[in-house]
Amino acid sequence: MSEKGCVACHAFPDVAWPRGALGPSLENFGAQGLIAGRLPNQPGVLMQFVRDAPALVPGTAMPAMPMSDQEARDVTAYLLQLKSR
């Protein structure tokens, strides 16, 4: 998440700095039912969203993020495990 720049806009539970505030906090993302308030929070959908959010949610402030299939799988797995402890 840090290498891809996600922390510039989003807060994560295991990243102390920076704590991005432009986008929503992702600290409890795995417990959310929807991605961007519109899409079902499912692995396949999330993997597409983290790579190219504008293709799925036109007008979103989140840019398309260049990443490999493996990076997208890793980001998806990380986000889905983020739940209140």
C-alpha cells in the first residue's frame, strides 16, 4: 500500500504516517458491504477497482493504479482482512 501511494489518500491501521485524509479511512474495509458505496465488496470486484476505479465508478477521485495482477491480488487480500479487532 505504501509503495503504490495508497497511504497518500487513505488511512490504514498499520501505517502510522502518512495518514491520508483525501479518501476514506480503510481501517475497517473488510467489514464493509460496499466498495465506494456502490459495488459489492467481493474479491473479484475489488481487484478490478484497485487497478482501475474510474472504469467501475466514473467520476471517482481515485485514479487508475498501475499494478501487476499479483500486486492487485495482494492489495485485495490485504484490504479484505481489515476488520475491527
